[in-house]
Amino acid sequence: MTAPLVMVVLPAVAAVVGLLLGGMSRAAAATIAVAGPLAALVVAALLAAEQPWDAPIVDAGFHGVLQPFPAATVVDGLAVSVALMVCFVATLVQIYSIGYMKDEPRYSSYAAFISLFTAAMLAVVVAGDLLFLVVGWEVMGLCSYLLIGQNWEQHEARRAAVKAFLVTKVGDIGFIVGVVVLIGTTGTTLIPNAVQAASSDSTVATVASGLILLGVLGKSAQFPLHAWLPDAMAGPSPVSALIHAATMVAAGVYVVARLYPMFLASPEVLTAMAVIACITMLGAAVIALVQSDMKRVLAWSTVSQLAYMVAALAVGSRDAAVFHLLSHAFFKALLFLAAGAVIHAVGSSALRDTGGLRQSMPVTFMTMSIGLLALVGVFPLSGFFSKESVLVAAEHAAEGDEVVAPWVGWLVLVVAVVTIAVTAAYALRLWMLTWVGPRRGEARPIHETPPVMYVPLVLLAVPTLLFGFTALDVGALPTWIQANATQPLATPGALTPGLLTIALSVTALLVGVGVGLRGRWSSGIGDGRSFLARGLGVDAAYDWLAVRPLLVLVRWVTEFDSGVIQRTVSGVGVGTVASGRQLQRTQRGDVQRYVSAALTALIVAVVITLVAVAT
Amino acid sequence: MTSNWLLPALLVVPLLASVILLVAGRRAESWATWFGVGVQSVGLVLMLGVLAEYKRNMSGSMQLVVDAEWVPELLVHFRLGVDGISLPLIALTSLLGWCAAVYTVRRVPEPGRARALVGLLLLLQVGLLGTFMALDLILFFLFFEVVLAPMWFLIAFWGSGERRRAANTFILYTVLGSVVMLVGFLIVIVKTGSADMVALANGLGEQMSGNAQLAAALLILGGLAVKTPMWPFHTWLPDAHTAAPTVGSVLLAGVLLKMGTYGMVRIVVPTLPDAMVQIAPYLAAFAVIGILYGALASYGQQDLKRVIAFSSVGHMGFVLLGISTLSVVGINAALFGNIAHGIITGLLFFVVGGIKQRTGTTAFASLPRGLYASAPRLGFLLGFAAVASLGMPGLAGFWGEFLSLVGAYHPAVPEHLFYRVMLVLAAVGMVLAAAYFLRVLRRVGQGAASQATMDDVAADEWLSWTPLIALTVVLGLAPVLVFQVTDPAVRMVVESVAGALP
Amino acid sequence: MTIQSIDLMVLAPTIVVALGALVALIAELVTRRGQVAVGVGLVTLAFAVPFALAASGEQTLCGAVDADCAYVVAPLSVALQLIVLVSTAIVLLMASSDIAARRVPGGEFVFLILCSVSGAVLVPATNDLVTLIVALEVVSLPTFALVALRRGEPRAAEAALKAFIFSIASVAVSLYGIALLYGTTGAVSFNELAASTQASGPSPLATAGMVMLLAVVAFKIAAIPFHAWAPDTYQGATVPVAAYLSVVSKAAGFSALLLITWTFSAWSQVWAPVVAVLAGVTMLGGNLLALRQRLAVRLLAWSSIAQAGYILVPLAAVAGRLEWGPGVTNAVVGYLVAYAAMNLGAFAVVAVVARRTGAVDWADYRGLARRSPGLAVALALFLASLAGLPPGLIGLLVKVRVLIVPVGSGVWWLAAVMAVATVIGLAYYLAWAAQLFRQPDSEARPSVAEPETGSWTSIVAVAICLALTVTFSIAPSLALGLVDRL
């Protein structure tokens, strides 16, 4: 078994062991839980040590008759950097969960599902075969369902879990069909070969990438398939951290990056991506502004930030997208874990129950503040650099240097800048409502979380602070995230901020902060029931466009089945018996009637044959 | 050394055993179930013998062939053999038979009478195995019919609810189907003068005129479609499943349904290729209607067993879609789908049977909530089987369905655009399948437990279910274990169609 | 036609049986024990078998030319004679218990039945119309007395009367038909008739005569709509007599039908549609009417009507491209052989059960598997065979054999009707079989375990039928290839 496969299998084994030995002690369960992703992290580091950005490690999987599975893998710089991030975040989430899920009776299966989630994401990352990719992709959907529904006693959790699974599954119709088209037209399942073949035919590229895009919209929570993600906060906070940072949502962006040459061959699809990203980016940020729940604010912010990555892909810069993916992963994981710490302390995630926590939870306060600053994009935090790279890419496109039309670049640039302002506003609002001002909610002693929970926060704060510098020309990242397995492309200096974009973003940021400071947030937390807070009625649209018609169809089919098909069948039976009963009336026992019937039949037979013979 | 005795032995052992139980009298009640396990274990060993003797590198041709003239007046030969198409199904039958026997030891359904139950199960085994081994049309038909009476008894006597009506619907409907199929067989026999399935597949059948082929193919497919069951001939299935005892449901869904699709691949496609090419698009349409209809109807059901029954309609729709592509990938996918559905739905029915045994019901209205809490392991297995059944990649249920779609992208028949529309609709069906299974899990598994505790999975249940659980995972991770056996045989079949393509 | 020679050896089966009838009557008078008559009957039947086999290929009662014999023994004739002889032996075994219990006078019973058999072994070898009709009436006449021979059963006389009235009607029709044929062709001999039909196309009068002859056969085999006497008569008679009527007398009818259709094979396009309609109506009607029946004997009556419909199918399908030939004969004879075994078996079980418990209704069969597992299993097998469902393999295979003919000749509608009829038939056979294995009712009537004298013979009858059905199921060629083996 090759190293990339080992990396996938290790957390999977941890998951299986955790499930099989459900009754083991908590400590053992925790050890296994942490060991899985940690071991994978070690393997990822070993892989990175081989410098795959120079020469990708391509493995065609097992050969010959005994090939048990389409296990071809490709490890290039892109894969290894994302894998490192995934393993890192997953390990921290597992460690954090030890503390956070202390009183959880189903800890063992919970931790196992997180390990499985990690394994599935790693499978997507290293997959060199489309079928392998599909496996990882779908298992992730399953894990998100299982983990969001961790508290399945609660109605909310049940609903959110099903919603997450089904909404992403709807996108997967496109994904699956897209993969089928790709396999069908190129005749291969190996990703590098298939992508190369598909990118040389623009029709195939458009169809396949358009279909796959549907799946990406679902997984990466882009309009109109985004609505599952805010609800997914019904799951425990560490799960949110994992889903929002390292696994589920990252997978969508990652897959586009992996198949990027094919997308580049289709300006139509890229344009569609740009439009969708712009809608999502700004819309989600605005919605985040009015949320009454800490985790919901963060969830909508994820939707909005993912749109930056999709936008970067749309305007032709995979590197910017991946850069933002990585930096976002660090600060968003940090934010969710910090939010979890607050929930742990306060017992609620509603903003009406927080406020004034600064003194009692200093570590959480510090780390979450760093996270929020990164989210807003304040220099020199990682979010600043990565967001800048997106803006730079949009600027390039606006100048007509990319495959998409210049107006697409302008659109992205404008919307992204406006969104920066809104982001600053909601981040500030969240920060103030959580940490400053008077303490709201029930009075109870607030303590800082135990080390097992705050150490991961600190560990995540480090890359949140420093990761951005790697993107400078002197840093290693531009070389690292080249995906030279599918396309050797690297634009030197692409990730370096430009003057224009810095000016724009700083202006927007200041505007946003100004608005944020003027908002009287603490008096108007809201109840989360307004049209805006409910996500601009997208859920209602799902309901009217999909759920209700489907339920009507279900009713029709059920009625048709019992009313028409089944009744036809049983009607035949009943009719047969009834005709037997009718016939029985002719058998009454009077012999004269019998004989005359027989003779009549005879006469009829004779007459008919005579006529037949005569003619 | 010749091992041709293996296949007849696989039939003779359960047959003799059931005769022994018949004549043993009432004193056999006490040891009948153990006897059943013994006999099925012997069958399993024989099956391993077959697997050992089977030459994988010659999977395209018939192996371990037995041929003896039996009824010359009807051209019937007692002709058995196994190739890549039948081997997986034979193995599946042996395995599920064993699982059912183990399950029966401690769980003889009401009203008892273990001797008769085991005897009927063994007889059922004869019919199922015989169907998959037969290489003579009439012999195939006979084995096809052998299955009916035991299954009828199982439902009518050990079932629940409206069992008698369900049993009668089952047998009358499927007999009507098989008589129709027989007429099709007879057309083939009369026109070609042979009932030898191998010879017919190797070009003898193609010599029939176009119209004769079409008539025969429609009749045979019609009969097999009832068994499969293909929409709209599925009505007997939900009732039969709801009424049947657990082992009955398991074997019904696990193996019985496969006889229909197996017959299509084994007989109709290679023997009547010209007709098959004409019919294939219609078959695809019916298959896809079945996928969507099965999913929607599943969602609307108020009984756990009925949900799974309708889900079978959908799953078999994928198998039919695979067959209708007449392509190497599609037919391989269909054969894999057969096996996967047998394993997974068998497991599902076992688990649901376990639930029914504990709660006395499978109706949503009366089922207690929160199985995950009251019996975590049983709940886990329900979730596992449901997830496998909804086509989760990495588990066995996925590959058959996914590869049918791949097959439908490049069908061997010319109507590519039509098939692509079908492909998309079938993919929609995959999502709908997720919807109704999640509904089941939400209703049965999740929620605060309304019943504090329930007996969790017992040792004997683990014993009889573990092979299915393991296979679900193993075939999900290594589908090639099946494909390496089926592929050479499928290529032979597809080759015989190639000449018929325009 | 003047008879040139009479070869008694060729006629021996009939003569032996006729003599046996007399011996049986006398033996009972002398010994005053009915079972002696049964014994004589069985010996007689056994004695007739080698004679029947030896006569194969011979002919007698010949006229001036050799080709013009009134009695010609073909392999087909021998096969049918064997069916008659063996079946009758089984019937005698069944009846022996009744006789021992003095419910039925033994001597008369055996005498009458052997008289009838002497006609039945004659029928398949007759070679002219007059001999045929006479032989058929020899079969029928004693049966009326047999039906009436049930002491203390008022319905028996009525049943006999019904059969008698039908018989008179059929004789009248047959004479009229012969007259028409003789008037138009000047021939009564089958060979001459065949030659004449081959020479000329069907003339109206001759066809009318032919159709009338077919109607006569339809009376004998109780094909719908000439069937109405059968259910009432079966029910009125004792079970063994009903069994005799449903198998032996029906076999005689089919013998006649084979001869007539062979004779007129050149005109098959005229008679085959008539037979086809007859077959279709009989299969469907018989099965439909059986659906609602709950009385064992009456149900078997309807079942045997429906079965006759299946046997008609091969002849009916001759209208297509398939010629009248060995295929058709084999199908008919094969079905008759299987039918004899399974139908007699069912009747034999009914006889035993009726005697033990007085059961006539289905409800009385409930829980039979508990009380008498052997009988229940046997009956289940017979019913499965009649239904054409494994494990009753032979029943299924003969149905397949029969179905080949319409499929081969393209008479699709008949194949379809047979398919539907089979499914309907399955419904009631199964429903009855289900009764056997159900838990006995709590207020089930107490099983009258009468240690009746001579009841073992009925069990032997069941056992023989069971053995035959199983043997045929394992080696179906014994039934399907019977004619070819003789």
C-alpha cells in the first residue's frame, strides 16, 4: 500500500476500531480518536518531505486482476498542502472534542465518525481516480449527516442532518452524472488523463464541469444549494469547525482545483461560477449581519468566504482559491472552536446570552479576536493575504488577462470589495456582542475552558497569524500549491497583494468598521425570525420548489399504486371469482336445461361449420 | 480429476434433506433447525468446492458441466453448469441459505413447526440453485417453478397479517408470469429445435426470424419482469414482503428476485439479440420509471417492510437499466447490482425482522421511536444497511448503480440521447432513495426512545448477519472480486449482441 | 362388408375382461363375499394386460380386403388399453373397502365395471364408425347402473338418470352423424372415410356428420357445454365410480376422439377450430366453475372437466401448420397417462378420507396433515400435479408438452387461454392443499378412526398412484413416450 493510501486508511481504521469497540473506556476511545488523524498528519508530513510539488507522486493503484479498488492516487503540491491542513485541523478538533464532548454518552461513535470524515476528505484530496474521488465525496456527505445529527434526540438536529444530506445530494446528481460523462467521453477513470482529455474538447468540458459544478455548489454551500450549512450548526461545535474548515466545504473548492484545466476550458461555466459566487458572497454576508446566534453568524460567514474561493476559481486563479481555502480553514476552525468554548462556558450559542466575557475567558477572547481579524482581512493576518490574492486575481481578469470576459473580473472585484465592508461589520458586531458590553443571559460563573480545549485554539491561532507570509514571493506557498499533476501552471507573484487592491480593501474595511461601530447591536440582536435572518426565503423556496412538489408526487404515486395498479390486479382476481360465481348459476341441476343447452351448442357448431365449409 | 458431481450435489443434498425431514415425522421437530444448519453448511462447503474448482481464467465458458438426456420427448436435458454470470448468484444463494438456517435455529416464526419450515427452506434452496445452474430452457423453467410452492407455504403459514391473500397474489401473479415465459421458451424451442441454453446463446437463437425473436423475447421478458419485479408488475412484492416471515423476506428479496434479471442476461440477451436490441430502450424506460416510482412510493409507505419492498423495485430498476444498455459495463453493473441488492436487502430484512420480533410490528404508526438509544447495535445495523442500500460509495450498493449509469452513457444500442435522459432521471432516483431511507432512520432510529431498552442484537443474530455485513463492506471496497468473475462471461454475452447492432 | 376371419387372440383383452365380469358375478354369488369378486376383477385385469401387449400390430374382423378391418391394434390402441386396465385396477382397489363394508354389492359392482371396461379396451382399436359407437355405448351403459349402485343414497338414482339422459341424446346424435357420413361418402370404415376425405374437400353434409361425432365424444369426455351431467353424476355416485368415470370413461372418449380426428385429418381445418373452441371453453369454464366449489368430489369433477380441456389442446391446435401426427398423439396419451395417475390418486385419497371421517367438504380436510400425514402429503402431491406446480413435475411437464402444440402451430389465442386457465386452476388446487396443512379447528369433527376391514386396499390404491406420480415425475418419458415404446 502506498503512502497516500496509508494516509487515508489510518483515520478510517481508527473509525472502524472506534465503532467496533464501542464499549471501550473513554480514554482508549480518545486515544484512538486522536491517533488516527495524527498518524495521517505524520504521513502527510513525510509526503511533503518528498517535495511532490516538483515531481508529483502518481500511483495508478493496484495492478492486474487483484486490483481490489480503483485506488489510484495523485499527490502533488496541491494535494499535500491541503492534506496537511486537513490532518492538522482534524487532529486539533479531535483533541478539542475530548474536552468539549466530555459528557457525551456516544463519544466513541462521534469520534469515529470524525475520523471517518477525515479519511473521506483525505480520499478526495489524494484521489487519482474519479471513482475513488466519488467514494470520498459521498462518504463525506454521510459523515456530515451523522455528525450534524449527533444529537438526534433533538428535532433541530434531525432536521438539519437530513437537510444537509439531501441538499448536498441534490447537487450530487450533477456531480455523479458529470463524473459519468467524464468517464464516458474520455474512456478513463484516471483523473489526470480524464482531465487532459476533457479539456481539449470544449463541449465535453462545459458539460462535465457544469454538472460537476452542481455538486460543488452543494458541498461548498453556494447559492442556491447553500441553505444546509447554516442549519448544520445544530451539530456540536467541533463538528462545525471540521465541516466549515477542513472537510465538507473545502472539498467542493478542492475538486474544482483538482479538475481545473477542464474548468478553464469552459468560460461559460467559469462565468456561471462567478455570478453564483457574487450572489453568495454578498448575500451571505448581509444575512450574517442580522443573525442572533453566534454559530449562525459564523456559518453564514463561511458561505460568504467560500464564495471568495469560488470567485477566485471563476476568474482563473486556482492558486488564490487554494490559498484562501487554506487560510480560511485555519481561522474558521479557530472561530468555531472558540465559539464552542463560549458555548461550553455560557451554555448557549444565542448572542442574547453572551456579552462581557472578555475577562473571564482571556485565552478564548484573544484567539477568537485573532480569528475575527483574519476573517475581516486585517494586515498582517493570513486572511488579509489570501483575500488580497483573490482581489488581485479579479483585477487580472478585469484587465482581460484570463479566459473569462473582463466584466466578470469587474463584477467579482466590486462585489468582493463590498463584501469586505459587510464582513467587517458583522465580525465587529459579533465581537462586541460576545466580548464587550454588559453580560446578558443567566448569571452563572464563567470560567476559561480546560487546556485540552484552549491549546487547540492557540495552535490554530499561530497559522492564522503567520500563514499569510508564506504567500509572498519569498515564501514557499506559491510553489507548494501548484497542482502540476493536472496542470503545470504557476503565475509568479500571483499571490502577492497589489497596490490597487490594498487600497480598495482597506477602504472597504474602514467603511465596514465605521458602520459596525455605529450599529446599536446590543439592543437589536433580533430573534432570527426576520426575512433577512432566515436567509432571504431560500428555505421557503426549497419548500415550494422541491419539497412540496415531491410530497405531492409521493402522494400521487402512492395513490396510483394502491388505487390503479393494485386495484387492477386484485380486480382481475375478484372478477375471476365473480365470473365463476356467475357461471355457477347455469349449473342448477335441471337436466332438461342441460340437455337443451348441449343440443343448442351442437346445432350452433354444425351451422357455423356448414357456413364455413360452404363459403 | 473431474469434479462434475459438485453441482448436482449442491442440489441433491438439500433435496434429500428435505425428503428426510418429510418422512422423519414429528420427532424431527426437536432437531430440524440444527439439521437445517448442518445441511446448509454442507452446501456452503460444496459451494467452496465449486469456487475452488472454478477456473477464473475461463470465466467466459461453462464449467463443471453435467449433461444427461432426461425427457427426449421434450428435448429436455438435465444440463447444469456454471460460469461467470451464475457463479456469484450461486454463491449468494448458498450464503443466504446458510444465514437463514442459522437465524432459524432460535427464531422459528409463529406457529412453530420447525420441521416443515426447514424442509421448505431446503426445497426453496434446490429451486434457487437449480435455476442459476440450469443450462436447458425447460429445466430452467422447472427450477423456476420449484421455488413457488415453498415460498407460498412460507408466506401463507408462517406469515403475518393478510398472509394468505399475499401468498396467493404472489403465487398466482408469478405463475402467470412464468407461464408467459414458458410460451416464449417454447417458441424458441420449436423454432430452433433446441433447448440447450449454451447452443442457443452461441448463435443458434440468432437464426430465428426477426418476428419470432421479438415474440419470444417479449414473452420471456414479460415473464421475467414479473419476477424481477419490473414496474408495473411489482404489485405482488410489497404484500408478499409485508406478510412473509423474516427468512422468507430475506430469501425473497435476496435471491428470488434475482431469478428474473438473471434470466434476462442468461437467456434473452444472448439468445434473442435482434429482438433485445429493439426492446432495450423500452426496457430502459420501464427501468427508470421503476427507479423513480419505487423511490416515490417508498417515501409514501407507512410500513417498514413495505418501504424496503418498494426500494427493491427501485434497485431492480437499476439492474434492469444496466441490462438494457447491452454494454459490457452495464451488464456487469447489473450482475453486481443483483449481488449487492441480495446482500444488503437481505441484511435489511434481517434487521427489520429483528425489530419486528422485538416490537411486534413494522408499521410506523405503532413502532417505538429511538431505536438508536434503546438498542444501539440493532439501530446501528439498521442505519448501516439503510446507508448501504441508498447507494453509499464504499459499500456494495453503490457500484452496481453507478456503473449502470456509466453503461447508460454509452449504451450498445443507438439511442444515445434517450439513454442519457434516462441516466439523469436514474441519478435523480438515487437522491430520492436517500430521502426515504433517511425518513426511515428518522422515524425509527432517531428521537428520544419511547421504549427504555430493548434486547440488543443477540449472538445468533450476529452469527447469521455478520457474513452479510462483511460482504457489504468487502464488495464495496473491492467490487473487482465480482467483476473479475462476471466480466469475461459478460463479454461473451455482449459479443453475441454485437452482430445484431445496426 | 362380410367378415372374413375373426382372430380371437387379437380380441383377447376384451374377451378376457368380459369373461372375468361373469366369473366375478358368479364368484360373489357362490362365496357371498364381495372381496372375492374384487380379487377376480383384479386378476382379470392383470390377465388382460399381456394379451393387450401381444396384440400390438394385429388386426381382425376384416372384410374382403386386408385394409378393411373393423379392429386394428396400433401401438396407440395398446397404450390406451393399458391406461384403461391399470386405472380400473386402481378403481377396484378403491372400491374394495366399500364392498367389504357392504355399502356396495361387490359382485354386481365388479361385473358392471368389467363390462364397461370390456368396451373401453375395445374402443381404441375399432376401425369403423359402427364398431366405435357400439363400443362406446358398451362403456357407458353399465356406468349408469354403477352410479345408481349406491345404497341408501337418494341422489344416486337421480345422478344415474342424468347421465342416462345425456347418453341417450348422444346415441341419437351419433346415429344421425353416422347416417349423414354414410349417406355422403358411402363408407363407415375409417380407412375408407380417410381415403374419401383426402380425395375430396369437405362437403356440407359430411361435415355436419363429423361435427356430430365430435359432439358425441364431447359428451363422453364431459367437455363444456356437453358436460353438465358430470358434476351431478360424480357427486351422486360413490367415489370410486366417480373416479372411474373421470378416468376410464374419459380415456375411452379420448380414444374415440383420436380415431375420429385421425380419420378426418384431411379436413382438420374444419374440425380443429371446433375442437379449439371446445378446448378453450372447457379449460376456462371448468376452472372458473371449480373456483367456488367447496365439496371435494364436486371440485374434482370440475377439475377433471378442466383437465379434459387441456388434453383437447393438441388436437385443437392441428389447424395450424402442424400436421396431425405422432406429436399430437404423444401429447394426448402422455397427458392421459399422467392424468390417470394423479386424478385417481386424488380420488383415492378423497375416498379414504370420506370413509374415515365422512368428510365431503373442504373444511373437513383442515388439519389432515396432523391426523394422517401420509394421506395429506399424497393429496398435496396429486393436487400439485393437477395444478402443474412442482413438486408435481409430471403434471407440469405434460402441460408443457401439450402447450408446445399450439405454440408450434401458431394458435396463440389457445396458448393464452391455456395459460390463464392454468393460473385459475392453481388457485383452487392450492386453496385445497392449504386446508390440509392448517391447524385443525378446535371444534373439528372427531376423527372417526374406524379400523375398517379392507380399508388397506384404498391405501394401496393411494400408494400406487403416488408411486406412479413420483415415478413419472422422475422419468417423464414413461408417460410422454408411452406410445413410442409399444
